[in-house]
Amino acid sequence: MTAIADFAAALLLAPLLPGVINRVKAFFAGRRGQSVFQLYYDLRKLLAKGAVYSSASGFVFRLGPVASLAALLAALAVMPAGGHGSLASFDGDIILFAYLLALSRFVTVLAALDTGSSFEGMGASREVFFSALAEPAFFLSLAVLAKKAGAFSFNLIFLSANPVTGTPLLLVLAALFIVFLAENCRIPFDDPNTHLELTMIHEVMVLDHSGPDFALISYGAALKMWLLGAVVVRLALPFGGGTGGAQSPALFLAGIFALAIATGIVESCMARLRLLKVPALLLSASMLAFAAFMVS
Amino acid sequence: MPAMLKNSGAAALSEIERLSVESLRGRIGTSVWGGGVLLSLFALPLEGVLHLCAVLGDRKKSDIELLLAPVEGTGYPAITASVHQAHLFEREIAEQYDIRPEGHPWLKPVRFHEPYRKGAGVFGAERPGPAVWDYFRMKGEEIHEVAVGPVHAGIIEPGHFRFQCHGENVYHLEIQLGFQHRGIERATLANPARRLFYMETAAGDTTAAHATAYCRVVEALSDCKPSPRAEAARAIALELERLANHTGDMGALAGDVGYLPTMSFCGRIRGDFLNMTALLCGSRFGRGLLEEGGTRFDITPAIAAELSRRLDAAQADVAGAVGLLWKNPSVLARFEGTGAVSAETAAELGLVGPAARACGLKIDARTDFPSGHYLAGAPETVTLETGDVYARAMVRWLEMQQSLDFIRRTLPAAQGDTGLCRCGAFKPESAAVCVEEGWRGELCHVAFTDKDGKLSHYKITDPSFKNWTGLALALRGQQISDFPLCNKSFNLSYCGVDL
């Protein structure tokens, strides 16, 4: 029952994350900024619109947004993205989680390539290249957790007595935060605010989607942020019955919105990396995770 | 004795040196390779014969020379073959008067309009639009072409960009404008009452500079001398325009690398500078400020005091906002080494303005060809060496500080009743030239009158006309993802080229 509540809370609250980030960025820029509920308004607007399909694109293009969101919803089911356990759990679900995210990206890339646009092809190429570099960092981080907890399930990892502590915890958190920024297309990897197609990574892949399709994509992006954010937050905050910490949804929510605020601060304090330098940062995340694996 | 003009000077047609196209080509080459500048090159019908007209500038002596060469037949040997600065000028000539510059390396239309007269049929009978013309292409299995525009994601002007890429690397960029050709030069001749409005909107963000150049040309043709106060007020308008645009550019550069604070602050401060221009004349872009023979508005002591107060406030604000850029390593890492243009390339292409000064070329029309209030002392010319985005940003910032000081120095001289020197009839069969340093670089206006003292030809050369090629070359060997940043660091005008 509590897991269902967590699941529902994630579905409901995920679009708040981009809103919070935007407000923090606006604050740093000396502006008031848009409402934190902006994405909800945008979703309602997009869902009320019709979609435009190019005659050059086929069913893959229409499948992309739906399949991508479906994969993310499935991933949410195995992720304890709240104060409690997850909706579903089995040994090996962390692998499934990682590959559901990969599946979501795969169908988005296919949909982008289906348009035949040189922009979208460029974006797809960048997305695949960078995510291939982010994946080792993510897997190595998971490996550290699995090694300490002795289990390949998020539930067991996060509900066991604080699996990772001290230096390895800091290293894994650093690696996961970098992955969080990269996978969610935030600065310094990508600029979610830019209108410049040539510099985009993720955004340029979804340029041709419109109306309800784009609503699914925007919502999926918020959900993905919630998912990856949950990994960071559940690791950073002391949950787990073993250590005596309360299973507190309030604490989790505080954590995930603090993460959004931290993301906003990072985005306000630095410029985007040159595209050439992105692989270096992603590889360094892998190295951090690897170091954590060695010392844990 | 051929006429050697100073800036904003006029000469009778009979005084202008006439020579053959072959000698003209030699003269342009000698001048340009000796450190001179090809301010403008165009064709005009004169006494029933098509003439090439070259406007050459000598920066050391501040001399401007007009040369005319009659073109017989349907073609002439291209000047571009030896002087690269003539490249776009000759394409323009070929398009307007349908004559063929023989041996031109890349003969394409500039604005895709019908030729002004029937000639050699250089571009054939069918005239496709700008984006459907042939482009330079690379071949190879892994080469791909990216086409951007003319419809862009931002609220900017239309232009078409073709990249030849291998992965993320750009090998060649070709820029094609012409989408908003309005025919300003011809409309200027046809509609004397609207001339000043056309000039103010030739390139909307360069209103003060184009309007000043036009006014000076008209004043030269009618021997009218504006009051020193009016000249000082014009100089202030020019510098305020520079400040507003440079501030906007600093913010836009920050925005392109995703650095929000400077972007937001500069967006507001640009408005503050625009409002200072509005304080002078009621228009944020300086429309209606100038008039042939002076300015329409006086700077009263109250306005001067208010302007001075606002300048102080804006200067402090902009120093803080732009200072953030230089202190942030991630911003500097994006700026440095991106889109570098060498001094040799810049000189060969004839780049102007901050883009040229960022490459180390010490050129500035305010000191090289001073006129008006700049005769009494122009802001210091700032140069950097590296020619990259960083240098173009830094040059702007240093120039802004020069401009702020200059306005403060100039303000006392501009106060009071400017008076208007009414321009009378134009001298018949004459030509006048004016060079002004707009915020993007030097722009050149040339006017010819016929035997009745009516304008018979008007030529506008916007700095963007010379600098777009610089952007194309800055991109070579760069990452395609750096194009928007490089583009913003030049921030060129589309309509200034399209006219």
C-alpha cells in the first residue's frame, strides 16, 4: 500500500522538479521566474493539442514517446522512489532498471532517426555516444551498492543497514550526481533552455514531436529526473530500518527537492562544457565509481 | 589633380579620377596590400555607361579616394582574383547590373533579385530562391551536410547556413543571405521624403550610425555644416548605440554557453542603455534623433544630468554583470580558443570593427577617418591578439569602458541649443562619401548626384557585408556545436547585408 502511495506520489510530483530547478535558476539570475507548476500547465496545454506528423516519418516515430514513457513507468515500479520499498522487486532488478532507462533512450533515438532530419541524427549520435559513456559510471556505482549489500535488488540495497558509508559513499554519490546531470540533460552537459539546435543533445532529438507526443516526452523527462534523483537521495539520506532511521516519505521528498535546488545552483554557477570535454567528465565519473568499488 | 577626400567630403564628378578596369584593379591591389582599405566597390551607370566605382581608404593619412572605371561589354576581369575583399562586392555588381566578373571564384547572387538592367544573363533566366541555389559540397561516405535556416528557432533574422561536416567537425560553412532584400538603395532615390527613415532602418540596431553617415553625405553634398553641439550629440548617440549593443552581446554570449546570471543582468542593462537613447529623443533605438543638418532634439542641462546619473548606475551594473564572466573558469574555457581568426585572414578578408580588432588589427573609423566630434579626439582603439570568441567578447567590454568615458567627456559639449543648419540644394554632378564607425564596424555611404542636383546613386556598405565571411572562416576546423557561440561573437546583421 505504501509502495503504491510512493508510486503515485512520484507520478504526481515529478513535474515539480523542473519547476523547482527553473525557479532556483531564476533566483540566481535576479528574475522572479515562472511558476513551479509550469510543466503541469504545459502538459495540459500539449495534451489538448493535436500532433503533427511528417509524411516522411513512420510508425517508429509515433511509437517513440509512448514506448519511452512506458519503459520509464516500468523502471519506476522497481525503484523505491519514496520513503518505502518499491512496487515490484526481485533479485537483479537493478539491471532491469538500468536497461529500462536504456530502452527508453533507444526508442527515442529510433524515433529521432525516423524523421530523417540532419539535426535529429546529430542529436541521436551525441545522445548515444554520451550515454554509452555514462552507463559504465552508473553500473559501477550500482556494483558498489550491490557488493556491499550482497543483493542485486534496489529494495534490499536501500532497506539494508546503510550499505555504503564513508569515502566510498562520497565517491559513489559524486559519480551518481554526475550521471544524474548528464542523463537529465542538465548543464554542464546539455542546456535545457537553449533554442540553438546545433548545440543541443537531447532536445534536438525531440524537435519534431508535437502535441500529446511531446507531452509524453516532457513528462517522461521529469519522471526520469525523479527516478535517477531517487537513487542519489536514497543513498545520501539515512533510510533503512537497520540503522534505526525512520522510513520517512517527508524526508525523501525534502531530499529530492534539495537535489533539484542543488541542480539549479550548479546550473546557475557554471557554463556548459564544450561538447568535446563532455566525455572526459563522464569518464571521470566512471573513475570515481571505480575507486569506490575498489575501496569499499 | 584627382580628388583626395577627407571623411564626409564631396567632389565634383569631373575631379574624380577615371581609369581603365585593369588599372583600377591594380590600384585596389596596391592600396589594399599596402594597408589600405576597400571601403566600398559598386557599379553605377554614369553618362550612359556602366562604371565601376571603388572607394579606397588610407588609414594613415585619413584620405579617401574615389575611382571610376568604365566597363565595356558584358564582362571584366574580376578584382576578387587578386583582392579577396572584393568577393561579395563583385557578386553584388554581377547581380545588380548583370555583368560577369571573369574569373570570379564563387559567382553567386547575393540577394536574389531581378537585375536592374538586361545584360549578359550571368545568372540565367530562372532565378531560384536563396536556399535552393548550388552550394559548395564535400563528397565522401562519412561527410554529411547540415542546413540551418532560413527559419531559425530564435527570434532572429532569416539566413541560410550550410555546413559540410565530418562528425562534429566543420570543414566548410557557406552562408547565404538575401531573404529580406527590401531595395533600400533604390527606394532612397525614388522617395526623397522617406530617405532618413530608410537609413534608420537599413540595419535596425545600427540606426544612429547609418543615419549619421547619411546625414553627413547629404551635408557634404549641400555644403551644410552642423553645429558642434549637434556633432557632439550625434557622437553620444553613436556611443550609446555601441554600449547598448555590446551589452546585449555580452549577455547573449553568456546565454549561449548556458551561463544565466550575466545573460539576465545584461538583458536588463541593455534596456537601460536603450532608455538613455530614449531620454535624448524618445526612441530607444535613436529613431528620429538625427536630421540632415543637425539633430532634432537638444540636450538640456536637465537631460544631461539625468543621462550622467544613469550612466554611472549602468556602468556599475554592467561591470558587475560582465565581471562574472571573466571570473568564471567554465565560461572562459568555452570562450578561449573557440572560433579563432588569424590577423592575416582578417586583413585579407577586410574584416572591420570589434571582430577585426579582436584579431589584432588596429582599425577604427573613429580614429582612422575621423569626422564630426571625433575630430576632437576619439575613444582609444582597443585590440587583442587571439581572434577567438574570448577576444571578441573582451574587445567589446574594453570598448564599452572607452565609450562610457567618451560620453562623459562629450556631454558638456553637447548641451544646449543644437541649432539646425538647413541643407539646401545638392551640388550637381558630385559625389560624397562618409565612413562611420558603427558598433559592428565601419560602414560607408556614397552618394552621386546628377546634373539637376538630384541623387542619382546611393550605396550603403554595412559592416556585416564584410564580416560574414569572417564568421564562415572562423568555423573551419571547429565543432558544429560551437557555431552558435561563434555566430553570437560576431553578431552580424542580416538586413544590413540584404538592404
